[in-house]
Amino acid sequence: MNSQILPMTLGEIFEKTFTLIGKTFLRNIVAAVIFLVIPIILLIIAANSFYSSIADMVLPSNGSLIHEQPGSPFMLQFFGEMALFFVAILILALGTLLAEITISYTVGKEMLGEEVGLNEAMKETFYMKWLYGIGQAALKLLIIGGGTAVVGFFLSTFAVVIDSGVVFGILVALFLIAGVPVIIYLAYRWYFSLTAVAVESLSPLDALRQSWFLVKENWWRTFGILLLLTILSQFAISIVSLPITFGSMWSFYRGIFTAIGNSGGEPDPQIIHQAMKSLGPGVGIAIGISSLFSLLVTPVFTVVMYFDLRARKHDLPGMQAPPPIDIQNTPPEIIQ
């Protein structure tokens, strides 16, 4: 079946993506729920505590604004709740990564004409691919994030030495102008590293090399198609998830509207306080639902693009690059 995978046009990529979404939908949604249900619950709990601490610190129920000094109980509680909130986000990111490996493996097998069950896909994920997936993410974060941190540290140190806000502002502007395109370039050169782990069981370093190789000479095409597919998919996801997220934040909206409607120009601080405290669960649900729906679409078109790039590089099993033409010994009509 590999020899039948050929370079695709944009229309064929769309068609293949929709076909595979339909064929793998049930397995993918079960995998997404299995990996995300506990992280989403933890995120809802953490977000509730975090936003409640913000409400208690900034606007207590008595309506008086407070300004706590560092080390005060309110500040300590706030930073503790914030740390738990970020830990919950990291756990959700880990669950999303595991689900994406499972879904990408399933879709990759479908691209090759092989149907695999959810049990096999999850076994593959928990064998070594989960570790390779974390490894490739850590390498990208180390290279891109570490490089950004080093430049930021250099600029901060230089600003202290020269003691000139104008010069520092110019350097920051130059860094943004030059640095942001570099970060975007690297991100898309390594965009398919997790897919390489899921589909080909490559090690973290080999996965980065594979993605770098596949996108080479196809960067602008890859960037344009992925950007288009991401915008369209996120728009569709937002439409589907909007009723759920709006409903989960209804208590917050109702509290704000009530406070404004009954205020006569002076919103009731107690109502605002209660509304802020109710915001956390809605934020957690919104993030979780968006992550779950994204898993049903994003890994699918990423795998389709991955195979398209492999076909363009003659990197699929059974495909060989055409041999070079011997101009001296080949008739002119064949060369033409």
C-alpha cells in the first residue's frame, strides 16, 4: 500500500483528512477521553482554587481592595494556588501528548491501509513512544526556549551595564524583529517530530532530524498549509465548543451582568467577588474541551501532511528516488 501514497495537492490533503477523521473518529475520541478526563478534572479543581485566591486577594467579600506585602498569607496562598494551576496545565499537556501519539499511530496505520485497534495503539504509546515523545518536546524546548533565555539574559545584563533605556529598547525591538521569525522557522522545521515518534518509533534526536529533513525545501508550502488547516480547524472547534464553554462560565457572566444592572453605575463588590470566584471552573472546562476537540482534528491532518512530505522526499518504504539520467548515453528524446 505504501507505493500508492503519492504527493498530494491541497484539495487531496483536505479530502484525505476528512476521510481519516471519519474512519478513526470513534477510536480517537475514546483515546482522547481516556488520556484527558483525569487531567481536565484536576485542571478544573486547580483553576477553581486559583481564581478564588485571586478574588480573595484583590477584592475580598467586604469590597475593600487590599494590597498585601510579599510574604503575607494572602500572597503565599496566591502563589501556591498559581503553582498548582500550572502543574495541572502541565499534566494536561502530558495527557494531550500521549493522546496525540496514540491517535497519530492509529491514523498513520490507516494511511498505510492497516486498521489497528485502540488497545494496540495504546500499547505502542506506552512501550517507548511516550518517552520519546517527551524527549523530543524537551529537546525543542531546550533549544528554542534555552536560546531565547540566553539572549534575554544577555540583553538584561547589557542594559544594566550601559544603563540606557533607549538603547535597551532598541535592542529588544531588534531581537523581536529577528528572533520571532527564527523561532517560527524552527518550530515548523521540527513540527513533525512527534509524528515521527508516533509513526516511525524514532528516537527524540532522530525525530527532530526527520522533521528537519522532510520540511527542507518545503518550508513555505508546509507553513502555508498548516497555518490554513490550523485556522480552519480552530474556527470549527470554537463553534462546536462555544455552547459548552459559555454554559460553563454562565455563573460568571450572570454575576457581572447582575452587578452592572443593579449598580446604577457602582457595581456591587460582593457580587463581583462571587462572580470572580465562579470563573475558575469555566476556564478549566474551556481549556479541557478545546484540547479534547483539537485531538480529533490536529493529529489527523498532521499525519496526512507527514506522509505527503515523505512521498515528496521518496522516504516511504518501497519508494525509491528516480535514478539520475545519464545525459551522455541517453537519447535526446528521452531526456526531453
